[in-house]
Amino acid sequence: MDEVYTYNFLHPWLSTGLLTSMGDKWSRKLLTPTFHFSILTEFLEVMNEQAEVLVEKLDKEAGKGPFNCFNHVTLCALDIIYETAMGKKIYAQSNYDSEYVRCVYKMSDIITRRQRMPWFWHYFFYNYFGEGWEHNRSLKVLHSFTSNVNHQSIKKGLLTIYLCFTVVPVDGFKVPKGANAIILPYSLHHDPRHFPQPEDFRPERFLPENCVGRHPYAFIPFSAGLRNCIGQRFAVMEEKVILASILRYFNMEACQKREDLNPLGELILRPENGIWIKL
């Protein structure tokens, strides 16, 4: 399989893991046992501990009106993935302005911008006229951290859990060799052919009796097939722990309408103006 060119911009940071490797090099056999449910339960302690930190931070906002919760939740997820993946605390929630945390966000923004600017795809132009210097400075910080961690004990080989939204086959179309096919799950999940009134919040869509006849790949939050997200059990367990922790302490009220969210397609999907709630 020819390499997806835009993935090249991820290689300096993420190397060739589950997301970016192609052909014979791509393999998940060694990592699959890591995500067995009996092993994942060992990470519940970390998830609960970091969820408690999140609740403490949210408690300072309770009763004070609307606030943006997006960064709070993101930093909690960052703390969880690094402690479970690398066995090292980075204290992102308590030290959100640390150089490492800033560089994680900065690299995501830099890579996204470069992918959209073909005139900077060539390294010469990027380094001399683009953000090459800032890219390399952030990369040095990130790799320095990773190198230090690699000399310590890494728990259960969970290092690549976040390298899983993937390339899937396209059926029924002739795709020229070397072409890049982009799957847009957001558009797929809002297709009225599969989900009538897609903007309405209707959880009953996913009751077993309402899924009869629906294409099995109509809803792929963790992709599907051989290259589906290897960390989906981890992700769902993390979501349950964090939500249960929040809802035990607070009543929550949304402060935005659906049209106010305006999702942005970056390396991940982000709300342009955050997520505003009351507690």
C-alpha cells in the first residue's frame, strides 16, 4: 500500500505506530492482549484518581454560572493516558501551563495547519518560510519527555492507545493507486438515510430493535474492521468512570444550543467555542 502523504507530517512526532504504519509493518498482534478487559481493570485506580482531581476542579465552578468545561476534561484525559501508558504522572490538570502540555497542543495545531497548506509540504519551504522552527522546538520538548520515560518502566505496553482512527477500504468505487481516501465519521453519523432527524438527541436510535436493518458500519465511533480502534474498551471505561464521578457530585445543565458548538476538524474534532455548562 502506498503511504498516505499527509501522514508524513505525523512521523516526526508519533513515528510509525498503529495510525501511520502501512503494509507489512502494520501489526497489532503484540498489542491486542494488552487491551484484554481483565488487564484494563488494573487502570481503574488511575482513572478514579484523576476523576477525583477533575471533580475538585469543577467544584470551584459550581454555582457560579456558565463556564467552559472542555479544557478541564481534556486535561483529565491527558493525565489518564500518560499515567496508564507510560507509568508516569504529568500533572496536566494541576499544571496545565507546563511546557510539555503546551507543546502537545501546539504540535496538534501546527500539524493541522501544515496539512492544509500544500506550499509548506516541502521541508525546505516549511523550515525557512513556515513554522518549521516552532515545530522542531516543540518536537524537542516532546521527545525529551518520551526519552526520559523510556528509561523507566512502561506499564503493559499501552503506549500506542491513542494512535487508532484508521484507513478503511472503499467498496464499490475504483480508487486509483496512490489516491488518498478520507472517511468522515461525523458526516456518516449525521446521514439521514441511516439516522432520521440526525441533529435530534434520540438515544433510543441505538436500542436493539431500532438497529435492525441498519448497515453495521453506519455508526463507527471507533472505526471498524481489522484496523478499528484497539483502545475502544479503554476509552469507554474511561468515559464511564469520569461521567459517574461528575454526576455523583453535581447537577449539570447545558448552556449552548447544538448550532453553537460549531465542531472544527483538526487532528481530532473540537468545538470552536468550547463546551459551556452550569454545575
